[in-house]
Amino acid sequence: MGRWICCLCSRVADPLMLLLVLALGCNPSTAATASPSVPHVKPSYSFGRTFLGLDKCNACIGTSICKKFFKEEIRFDTWLSSHLKLPPSSLLSYSGNYTDDAKSWRLVDITRLTSKYQHDRADKRICTSLLKSKTCSLERALRRTQRFQKWLRAKRLTPDLVQGLSSPMLRCPSQRLLDRIVRRYAEVPDAGSIYMDHLTDRDKLRLLYTLAVNSHPILLQIFPDVEGWPFPRYLGSCGRLVVSASTRPLRDFFGAAPEVAADLALQLLAVLRSMATNDLNYFFYFTHVDAGTFGVFSNGHLFIRDASTLGIIDKEEGSQLIDGQQEYKDIFSCLSVDCPAAFVSCDSIREKHSLVMVCQDLLPKLLTGKFLAPVQERIDAFLQRCARGLGDDRGANEAMAELAEILKPLRSCDSRFAYRYPDCRYSDKY
């Protein structure tokens, strides 16, 4: 080949062309290795269906935000510009960045409904209990269940279709609440209807699976932040991952300055009040609280970070599921944790229930040892009474008002509290 090109060189009349041909071809070693140039192609990152949980669909949450992942418009904090490194799949949550225009980015939380270990345990339980094998098609197995067959035939989501599910949100369901779930389910095009005609078989399985494992994303969808509810914004799901607006857990603020601690405690009381008294007449209560239940946005605003332990009682309609029906159990009752113990009766929940839990587990860590003696003594005395149950003569609203009056003079009005600054300079509300 090199000899043929060099022969051609001797016949080229144009000196410039001769130099070009000589440079490219007359050296036999160069001619043997030369190849046409190819345009630079940006590497395409592959997540793998397993990491996202897409290999488990439709026993998953949804696919509404998958395109954002594949277009790199959602990035994990461990991704570098020149090298992709997915975080460990064993983590329960990840910090990430989200964009709509590839220019401005905002922080998001990317979370699993439960740990990968618990997911794997539940998947194995489905296969062994339903199909008597170690591995199987999860979707095919769940489709055969009596509960899902009832879902397929149903035109409307009714209390008997969710009986026995472990989610606190569904322990005392009303028809009004279930209609709201169907009407606002964000993983399908918005039909605005209480009937399930717009849900495909696949959509019904995803909704049932989500409600069975962890109702957190459903609560974010049906009570959105844009309507004033104290939850982070739901951005979408992909496989078994949920993407929502980012918040720092309250535990990060246990060592905060006194004025910051006072501000967060007052916000916490305001959230509890709104959960008990709101325009829609729903009463929200916690079945468990810890340092990760609440979170704080970058502007200082406190929200409910983890809604998975929230129960709901409809003060307008009441529960339409009698206690005996709650004891019903099937494979969907045990997808996130071991089968739960007997449910707490809906009638046994009191308005001070959540306040007492917060007084026991959160407020002491936020407020203890922060203030001068006279004020600190009043706070400590209140928290001790509250943690013991307040007594039968004290209501939740009166107790919260007492603590709020102690805390209000302790907070400041400056730019650290962007969610209320500079409004706090001109309004008695703050």
C-alpha cells in the first residue's frame, strides 16, 4: 500500500498536493496506521436498570422522571464532569442536582422507599410465597393476587381495596381521601377524576405497590407544597427512586444558635397546628418521629421531610374501614417491613398525640441548654410536662400557645431567616 502511494507521489504536479500526499502516505509506517478522523462524541452514561430499580417495574413507583436521569438533567453529587461514578446502591438516600435548562441547578433528594436490603427481602418473599420459587417475575406474581384482581375490576378506589396495608395514611381511610389519591396521582396524566378509568393495569399496580411499601411520595403528590402544605415538592420517580426538593434534616440544627433553635421550634409548633387544623378538615398525626422526620430548606423554612409515618383521620367523613377489617393481611401488607402488629384504633388518637411525641424526642434536643436561666427553666418545665402527656386538663392548642409565647421573644429578624425576611420587620405575624 505504501509503495503504491509513493508511486502516485511522483505523478502529482501540484507541489502543495505533493507535500500533502508525501506527509500522509509515503511513509509506510504512517500509511499502515492512518485512519479517517471521527467527530468527538460525548460519552453516554448508562445507569443500569438495576440501580434505578427499573428492572423491577411494574412493581415500582413510576417512570415520570427517568428522562431527566438519562439526559443528565439529574446528577448525583458524586458525578464529576469527566468521570461518572454512581453512588453505592445500598444507600437509602442520595444528594443530587436537578435542572430544567442545563444552566441553573438546584439541590434535590433522591431516595428509596425503603432500603435495598428490605426491597430484596420483600422481592424474595413475593416469589417464594406466591410462586414457590427463589426468583420470578414480580409483576406477574403480584398480578395473580386476589387484591390486585379486585383493583383491576374496580372503577373507584374504595376502603376495602386498601384494607390491611401497613401505611399509617391508610389505617383510617375515608372515601374522600381515597378519591383525592386517584385524582392527584402524579405518575399518570392528570385526569382530574375520582374514577380509575384513566389508570392502566400497569398504573394500578404501581399505585398499589407504592401505597403498600411507603406512602411518602403519595402524600407529597396529594398535598403539594404549592397549596401551602408543609411537604417538599415531589418532582417525580424512576423505578424505585423518588426525587423531591432537598432539605437538611433537623438533626443538623440541634447545635444551632439559640435564636435559630427558637425559630425552628416555633415553626415546628406551627406545622403541628396546621396538621391538626386545616381548611380540608383532615387531621394528621405521627406514628413515629425522629431527627430525620423534619427538614429545613436553605431559606430556613421547616418542612416535613419524611411523611411515611403520618396517619390521616378525616374529621369530615370519619373512617369507612372498621377495626376488624384492618386486621386483613396479604403479601401487600408486608412489603416494606415485617407484618405490622395490630393497628391502633382510629378512635384512640388524640390531638395532643403528635405534640407529646415531639416533646419527648425532638424539642429537648433542640432547646435544652440554649437560653439564660429564667427562660430555660420555663422551657424545661414545659417540656417535662408535655413529655408526660400534658395531663387530661390540657389541650394541644393551649399547650402549644404556652410554649410559643415563651419562644417568640427569643428569635431574631435578620437575613439568616430568608423565608420571613424582611417581612418580619413590618408584620406582627413574625
